[in-house]
Amino acid sequence: MKRVLVECRDLFFRGKIQALLGAAGGAIAREEPLDLAVLELGKPGVDERIRDLVRRGVPVVAFGSHVDVEALRAARNAGARAVPNSEVESTLRALL
């Protein structure tokens, strides 16, 4: 069972991610060890959070609006696999 940290304020996306994890046999976790982290962009400090997780060896999927090119770029530069909202489900399916 994959242990996945999910930090997402948007209830619509949080519900989709939870359903996807459940179908793939994963579980939401708050503590390490973690197999994956899924973070919603747009929150202050998210780039540092990504860098911290990546430093600890946790793969990170970051997602946000396709029009916020700078946030997606910053997340990639911090070490995340950054995708627009429209691709978060397919990306997670591939990783789980």
C-alpha cells in the first residue's frame, strides 16, 4: 500500500485524489514514511515544502492552474513533477 501525503485546499480535487488513491490501494498519510506527496500550488511556502520533501527522497506531484505558468515552473525547479489541474488524475494513475 502506497502512503501518500495530500496537501490540497480544493475539496473537489481532494475528493478526486482520495478516490483515486482508494481505487489504487493507496492511503493518505500525514507522517513518514511516505511513498509520494501531492501538493496543490498557490499556497505560500509551497516551493520550500517541495524542496524539503524532495531532499528527503519523497517524489512530489504538484498541481495548479495551467495559466499560472510561473508557479508550475517554480515547482519543477524545486524538484516536483508539476502538472496543470487537468493532468493531475492521469499523472497519479501512472504513478500509483
